[in-house]
Amino acid sequence: MTHRWSAPDPEASDEAWNDYVHIRSNPRGRYREHWQHVAGCRRWLVVERDTFTHEVFSVTDAAVREAGR
């Protein structure tokens, strides 16, 4: 099942809510994702990494990245 990006109706089934919260696509290869540095500065980071090898290609502060758009 593919992940739904918008929340299901509040009265939706438990299965629909489970899918929304837990089911994610897991592309193999180079991918950009958002991480939060919870144990440190609590900033949001944009990390570009390979989901198969875990090689990290770049890390950017999400606020700086957004300001540069």
C-alpha cells in the first residue's frame, strides 16, 4: 500500500489510520529527507543520502534551504 499524505477522516478505520501513520514508501537509492536533530539543536535538516548504502551526500539546515528558494 502507498502512503497517504493527507490524514484520513477522523472516523476512518483503524487500518486506514495505521496505514497513514506507519506505511511509508521506501525508495532504494539516492533520496532527500527531513530529519530533526532532537538530541542536539532541535533544528530540521535536509539530508540527501542513499537509502541502500546509507552514504550521506549532503546535509543542509532546512530553514536556510527554504530561505534560499
